Amino acid sequence: MTGNIHFTASQAPSACNALVELVARYGNAPSDKADVVVALGGDGFMLQTLHAMQGRDMPVYGMNRGTVGFLMNTYSVDDLPERLAAAEEAVINPLRMRATCANGTCHEALAINEVSLLREGPQAAKLRIYVDGRLRMEELVCDGALVSTPAGSTAYNYSAHGPILPIGSEVLALTAIAPFRPRRWRGALLPKAAEVVIEVMNPERRPVMADADSRSFRHVTRVEIRSASDIRHHLLFDDGHGLAERLLREQFV
């Protein structure tokens, strides 16, 4: 397997140094000839790598050369082929976002973690929420709202007091960000197949941006979100430290 590993690294010095070490030890197969991609960096770089590998159906194994590294494994130069051979695989589907802007343009993007709507100005956003074509919330006054996958539920979603979702739970989290009215509403758990439509009320006075894994679009008026079941990302984790275990462990810290 050592000849079928493709290494890629972020621009961080620690990641670049790790790339030199690993390539010297194991070589570096071209990405189109590789069986596995090893990504060196942090969680943000892992998301970039997964997006870049979309449609390749190739597993990605991360080693942490960043800060948090929730999606990454511990860095070590030794025993990499053995670690890869014993690794646990997690398969995740991203979210597909379609955002309509005030000027009439439409934009599509994919999000492995979450799709979020955030106020752009000093005034709170006013949002109207539909689930599967049915109006569920007439008016949510807030700093924003997000829809998260299980894989992304420990990120922005958790910071906004949303629930951590077990991997494979077939649900999405709809979470309010700093809600003002209804003041105590913290969100909802939705079936994975649900389509969420969020409309922006008074977009001229209360502008809102939409973000899908750091791809942002300003002055949106309507955002449609659903799981992209036709796209599968394969993440590899060291044996005994899989994504399901990490999501469970995170609830007890």
C-alpha cells in the first residue's frame, strides 16, 4: 500500500514539514493513481481535501498538524501502512445548499459540516422556516440559524447549543443562533431526507449571508437545504478512535 498513498498538506509550516518527512519515507503516488489520500493539517484543511476528492470515491485519512483536529488522527511518521490497513471508515453525506440572492442570482454549494445563515448588519435577522414544504416557524428573530450534519454537529452547531448527533443517526440538526424570539427555541431534529427552506424577511433592512463550509454568499433572500445522498465522503480513523466514538466521547467532556 505504501506506493498507493497520496499526501497533501496545508500551508502551515508544521504540515509542510510533515509532508517532507512522510514523502521521504513512503513516496507520494499521484492522486489519480492512489488508493488513499493522507491529509496533513487541521479540520479546515480536511474539509478542503474532502471537497477536492468529491466524486473520486477515495478514502481520506487525516493527521493533525493543525489546532483542534477533531476529524484528524494523531501525527506519526511510523507504521502508517499498518494504521491505514486497520483504520475504521465513516461514510458521510454532505448538505446541498441552493441560495437565492436579492439580485436574483442563484448559487449552489456543498457543506460537509453545516449550512448557516448569519445576519450581516446590526439588526437581528428575521427568518421564516419551512420543512418539506410546510411552514414550521412564521418568524424567528435571531443572529442566524444553521442546519448541521452528524459529522459537523460538534462544530458550529455545538457552539450554538445544538445537539451532538451520533454518526449514522439519519437526522439533521436545525439550530438557532442567539434566538431572541421565540427566546427559548433552540432548534429541532429533522429526518435526514427533509428539505429545509429558510426565507429572509425584510432582507433590505435586515441583510443575511449564507455559508456552506466557508463558501459564503451575501444578501440572500431564500436558502434551500437538503442532504446530498448521492455524494459519499469516506473518512478513515485509527482503530478504536472512529467518528462514532469521537462524537460519543465529546458529550462527556
